[in-house]
Amino acid sequence: MHEEDVLGKAYDAVLMRRLLGYLRPYKLQVGIALIAIIAASALQLVQPWLVKLAIDRYIAAGDLQGLNWIAVAFLFTLLASFALEYVQTWTLQMTGQRIMYDMRMQIYQHLQRSDLQFYDRNPVGRLMTRVTTDVDVLNDLFTAGVVSIFGDVFTLIGIMIVLVLMDWRLAIVALSVLPLIFLVTQWFRRNVRDSYRTVRLWIARINAFLQEHITGMSTVQLFRREGRTYARFDEINRTHRNANVDSIFYYAVFYPAIEVIGALASALIIWFGGLWTLQGALTLGSLVAFLQYSQRFFRPISDMSEKFNVLQAAMASSERIFKLLDTPVTIESGSGARRSALGARGSALASGRESSTAAIADRRSPTAGSIVFDNVSFAYTGTDFVLRDVSFEVEPGERLGIVGATGAGKSTLINLLLRFYDVTSGRIVIDGIDIREMELADLRGLFSLVLQDVHLFSGTLASNIRLGNEEISDEAVRAAARAVHAHRFIAGLPGGYEHRLGERGGTLSVGQKQLLSFARALAFDPRILILDEATSSVDTETELLIREALHVLMAGRTTLAIAHRLSTIQDMDKILVLHKGRLREMGTHQELLANRGIYYRLYQLQYQDQDRESLKSEV
């Protein structure tokens, strides 16, 4: 079951304690709001009492002067109620906005620290819902539920006390309808809970359907699936509408039922109270006050039933948010070597590296760029190993090519080197330091990574090269672009380097995006350069330009290049050949061809395909 479909408890004390923790930084504001709510509720109790005094003491006696004072007092209570409502609303809404801000920042900070394995398991749409919709639901709890419910409770208790003090017999009559209120409220809560679950289930399916089909709209249109997808969306949307109609039915019954019960209470008060007033056992002012109090009594009951839905939604949303926040961050700075399982050989290595945290912190960050993979094995899940006992060494400034069939583990090597994942056993060392003992910022600051699928952000071209690093000057941005031959197309765009890109740089070609990624890598001047199929998405002419720029980019830097096109790594100092997660061959291009092994077969297959394509083009 999708976790958006799970409703959870109507009230969970553990979750509520965690939610109340977000109120602690705003104790003063909450206190002010609480005082305003209670004071406003007290003024609600005063108004019918003033009506009673006006009728019994001044109207009956014909005392106009006293009646004037009652009118002034009544006007004062109205103005004070307005002021208190304003303070309550302003304070709670501002506090709710601040809590939403704090919570969203906490969630986003956690998302930034989460490792890639977390994102492998969690769709982006679901995470977006946590940061947006679920946090908004909790805002309703803080602004209209957790604090203001005290006002409703105070009003109910206050009215009951005042009624009993005025006349206990008529109070019993007025409150005799409470069992009916209880039955109707229980019926409403039980059914609206099921209705809310159904509505949320179908809105989750609408979101999932839209995310999938809008993202894949080109495929839908290409294969002419518009009619079928429209019919499917119509079915889901109609079911969601019907579920909402069902929930509307329960609201349409509940609120009129409360009104009818309130009218029944008023009728009983008029019947018995009128009889006792005629007999002289009850004053007319008391009868009128009883009627006004009874009307005020049923309003908080309706409000509290509505707040039940707020609480219901908040418990479900908070459970999902806290589940996200409680997801452990497995990749942490400087702690992995002491925490991860290193295997039998790794344990011996770890025992030889015992040192204090301060000693590790004092060690200088790597600067030369040597890389050692020491018997590295890795499995994403269980015992399904992607890499097995991989060992090799890259000297500072050496250029290393990595080839192999799809699924051989080439990209996994890079993910482990950057600590997007931690090794299952073995270790990776840069300049003599296990990467799990390094600060993540220091480790990843050594690298520039150029991927096959380039991610560009909304903003200017210059900002996508600089990526927020203000130390990279405009001159450095332009120099990097010129070096990789990106300046030519950038200069031709409106605004040049200040040209604004849409989402993911949709207005640029694949080749232009790739050139920008090269300019970005060069601008950051990395110690180690990683190229992951960096030239696979560009045409032959652009590839020749990039290969020229790569010689400049790789000069003096340790370089790791993953490639399917063997032509792009033939001049590398060393080439690794991976096959089914194991390092099968290693050497220069000529050495590997002479061995007539896996690399030789890959070379033959690739160039046979190229010869066929050339022959077809000539024909």
C-alpha cells in the first residue's frame, strides 16, 4: 500500500509530543495567543450575562441610566473581542508560517544529507509531497487546532458552569440533548474518517498518474495513447470526485443535525423556562440568557468536530514527515571507516589505523590525487554484488580509462569514489587517507564530474557554470567556456552568458548542455577529473572539439574516464576492463589489443559496427 493511502491513528501521543516540540521556540507567541483565546472565550460568556442584567435589573425597573452603562459594557466586550480575535489570528498565523519554514528547512537539510540509495528507493513526487502538502497540513494544525482548541474547551466548560449557577434545573434541561450530540458526533467522525481515507487515496493516485504521464507526454503522443490515457484519467478523476461527494454528504448531515439538536435544546429551554418564568421561579433575563448560552454551546461542538479532521490529517502527515526525518543518513563525514564493515582484511586495516578524531582532523586534505582501490566489493542490496574484489592504483596526474559492457560496474566505481555509496568491503584511499575518514565536503571538493546526462538548473548560463561559487569570476567563467569551445554558441544566444535557461535547460541541444558541463568542470579547477560517457551525446564535430579541450582539461590532473566509444580513451595512460563486476584486464590500449582478450573483442565489435555504418552511408 502506498504510504499516502495509509491514514494512521486519529491521535498519536508520541507524534503530538514531537509536533509540540516545534512550538518551543515560539513559547511567547503561543502564550500570547492562548491568553487571547481564553480572554475572548471569557468575553463570550459575559455578553449573555449582560443581557440578563439589562432585562432583570434595568429594563424591568425602567432604569435608563443603568441600561446605558450595560450598553457601554456590551460595546466594550464587542470591541475587546475583536481586538483579541485579531491578536489570536495574527499570532497563530505568523507562528504557523514560522513553523512551516523551520520544518521545511529541516526536511530539505535532511534531503541534502541523504545518500543516493535513499533516492533510489523514494520517488521524487513523494518527497515533494512531504515538503509541500504535508507541511501545509501541519500548518492547519498549529493555526486552527492545537492552540485554539483550548478556547473551545474553555467555552464549553464555562457555559456549563454558568448555566448551573444560574439555575441547575434549567441547566439539566438544556444539557439533556448531550447524548444526541455524542451519537451524531461519533457517527460523523467514524464515517468522515473512512471518507477522508478514500479521498486521500484517490488524490494520491491522481498525483502519481499526472507525474508519470506528464513526464512521459512525448511517448504518449508518439504512440497515440492520448485517448486511452484520457479515459484512464477520467476514471481516476471521477472516482475522486465521487469520494468527495460522499464526504460532502456527511458534512451536509452533521451540521444541520447539530443545528436541529441546538433548536431542540432551545425549544426545551423555552418550554420549561417559560413555564417557570410564568410561575415566578425564573426571571425573564435568565431565560433569555439561557437561550443565548445554548446557542453558544453548540458552536464549539461543531468547531471541535471540524478540528477532528484537521487532527486526523495532521497525524497522517506528521507520521510521514517524521518517517522521512528518521531515515538514517548512512554516508556521514569522517565516520564511515569506524562504522562500516570492512570484511576480514578490512578489519585488520582498520585496527592499524586507530587514531583519535583530532588526529584525523589534523591530517591535511589530499592534494596530489593518487587513488587506490583496495579489494573493493559492493552490493546495492543483500549479496547481489555489483563489484567483487576490485583493486587498482592511479598515480597522481595519471589518466585512467574504464571500459566494459553495460552493468559491468563502471559507474558504480565512480559512485563509491565520491562516497555516494559506501563500499561493502575493502577500502578506497586518496593520497593515503581512507575516504571514509575525510570530510565529505573536502572529498567531493577534489572532483569535477562530467556525466552523460547533464543537469542544468533554472537561471543564467553563467550561474550554471559557476554553480553559486562566487570565487569563480566572470573572466574565469568565460575562459572556461572558450577552452571547451562553448563560447561560440553562448555568444550567439540572447544575453550571452546572462541568457536565462528554463527547467533543465530545455532550450539547449544535448551537445550544448555537454559543452556547458565541460566548462563547469574546468571552472572549478579540480584535482581529479571524472568523465562518465562525457562525449557519447555529441556529434562527431563537437566531439573533436571536446577532445582538443580535454587535453587542456586533463593536463596535470588525475583523470578517470568511463567510455563506450573506445576511441575516446585510446591515448589514456592505463585502461581498466570490467566484466561482471570484476577487474579482468588492465594496461595500455596497445597492450590490451595484444592480449586479444575482452578489450580486443570489444574493439573488434565496435569498429565492425562503424565500418558497416560507413559502408551504408557511402551506398
